[in-house]
Amino acid sequence: MNDFENELNRQLAALREQHLLRKPRRVDSPQAAHLEIDGRRLLNFSSNDYLGLANDPEIKQAAIDTVARFGAGTGASPLICGRLAPHAELEEALAAFKGTPAALCFSSGYAAALGAIGALMGRGDFIVIDKLVHASIVDAARLCGAKLRVFAHSDLESLTEILRWIDRQRSPVAPGTSVRRPRTLIVTESIFSMDGDRAPLRELVELKEKFGVWLMVDEAHATGIYGAARRGLIEECGLDGHVEIEMGTLSKALGASGGYICGSRALIDLLVNRARSYIFSTAPAPAAVGAATAAIRVVQSAVGAARRKRLKERIEQLAAHAGAHWRSAIVPILIGAEGRALTAAAELQSHGIFVPAIRYPTVARGAARLRVTLTAAHDRSDLEKLIEALAELLPTRAALPE
Ligand SMILES: *Cc1c(COP(=O)(O)O)cnc(C)c1O
């Protein structure tokens, strides 16, 4: 036992030394524009609750009503007996919202990535991911046994080179043999989680069509925000129906919890049979499912449009201050060294403002940053306070993105 503890303590000390030790804070209030932490009220610029729905009365009530009718737990995996009416309703609502033939809900976005990639890809196949995709996609790609290739961030030349290389590996399969041709899957996020920039989705679709490969897009940070119907960046780019696999989470702009995959009926039927994180995991809790279904309804309504307009106003307010033109609620302030990012976050906190320092392994070593997240729950004066505190912390505006 002592050896065990010593070994772990050695590892923890190494993390501390590199300014990489993490500890979850205890927050004594719901996710909202303000958080109560250690008895202090802080302005919150850390949450992915982009539309301010996590603590919305209508959505909370939907969760409460679903619990009242269907209970707290689901009892089993969806295939044993755990798929309840609220799950069916959520999947129908998701498919209708996203304009896809079918949808499947998972207990988290992480589980959706793991399940979908593991179901579709295996030994002998090729997965090509953007350098900055989320850890859930990296983990899924590693776990499924396919050959993993990484293209430079949103770099179409780098991707093309890899696709050409794969094309040369995939020798044609002689007719009549039982060997299957290796599959190739490109995976990208649409709005990147730690930088807030956009993937070149139209060009990615052109490339995957040219090379005859599949495309998976993670809309975690775009769902509810982009596109006329607020489906996401795929819709905004006019690419509905052109992406084989769309994944996302119910936990960001939708303010609930859980993950999803949207696509063809055949895709969803196959995932039900092959996605291990779906098959071997208890179905998502009724409260989360009820909240997510209500959030999808709210996002599509006039309330959703108004929330998005408010979010856009906040983005424009901060962009105007920085003399920049962002179109994203995610504003990274690059610091570099991990220790300096922690100090900057602590200074902001002493001004009553909570902005998290994002460090390795969430971003590369030496690319630590403050990640400011704007939401529809913020008002003009909240941002004025942030701008004032940033001005004090960052004497030049150069550190804000262009
Ligand atoms: C948050 C996130 C996920 C995981 O979703 P969870 O529901 O939190 O597990 C997947 N992809 C991206 C890009 C994310 O930001």
C-alpha cells in the first residue's frame, strides 16, 4: 500500500511542479452568469452554456416533469429495457431538429464519439483527424485499432497529402474475394472548442467526395447557435445531407446532458447493434433526457432566436473592443506558459471574474490560455467588467485574437 501511495504522490508532485495539477472547484450555485465559489460571487466566463439554458425555468420544469413520470433512473441499458418513451421522444426531436433521417442518444458526447467510431472503424481502416479535435475523438480513434493519421489544423493540403497516401495503401480488392476494402474516415470539429475557429467544412466535403471517404463532424460547439434553424455549422454552410456522421453533445448550448449521433437510418441501426458505449451502458437519466428534449424545442422557438441574438451582441461587444471580427462565443487569450496562465486566471478571480486557465493536456504544452466563453446570460455591463479587468491584466490588446 505504501508503495502505491508513494508512486501516486510522486506523479502528483511532478504535475504540480509543471503547473499542470488540476482540482475541480466546488460551485455552490447553478450554472449562470454568476457563480458562487468559496463564498464569493464571481462573474462566470467559463461555461459552455452558450444560450443560458442550463438553469432555464422551462427546461428545469421539463426535467422535473420527466422525473415525476418516469423516475430517477432508467434501470438498464437501452437494449435490455432501459429505453423509455422520453428517449424515443428525444431521438425523434433530435432527428427533426437536425434534419437527418435518424438520431441516437448516448449518456455523453464522449460516449457518442467512442461508440460511433468504434462501431464503424477497426483494424486495417484509416482515421484522419484534425490536429485539434477533442480528446473523445482521439481516444476513440486509438481504441478502435484503425491506423490514425493527423492533419495540420484545418489544413487542406496536409489532409490531401494524407488521403493520397491512404489511396496508395488501399490496393483494389479482386472481385469475388471476401477481403473488404479498408474504410477511411475524416473527423473534424465544426467550431473548435479551445480556439473558437471554424473548420473549412465545404472544402472538407469536396475532398471526402473526391476521395470517396467518409466524414464525421463534431458539432459540440455549434449546435443551437449556427444556421438559420440553429442546427449548427453544417446547416450554415448549406451542407445538410452531405456529412455521413454528425455528432454532438446535449450539454453545451442545449444546457442539458448527454451526447448524440445523427445520420441515416442505416447508421443508427448499425450503432444500436455495434456501439459498445450504447450497448453496455445504462440509458441516460430521465431528467437529462427530458431537459434535452425541451431545450431542442426552445432553441427552435422565438426564444431560441432571441437568445442567439443576445449572444451575438455580446460577441460583437467584445470583438469591437479588441478591434476584431470574431463570430464565435469562444475567445482564447493566448498566454503560453502554464504558470503564467494560472497567475492570470487568479488575478482575474481577485477582480471577481472567473475565466479558466486552459492547460495541457486540453491544449498543447506551452499553449496555455485563458478561455473566455460568452453566453446569452451575460449582459452588457458584465462584459464591461470583463473588458476593464482584461485591460488591467493585459496592458496591450495584442494578446486578444485578431
Ligand atoms: C464537450 C465536448 C465533447 C464531449 O461531450 P460531453 O457531453 O461533455 O461528453 C465532445 N466534443 C467536443 C468538441 C466537446 O467540446
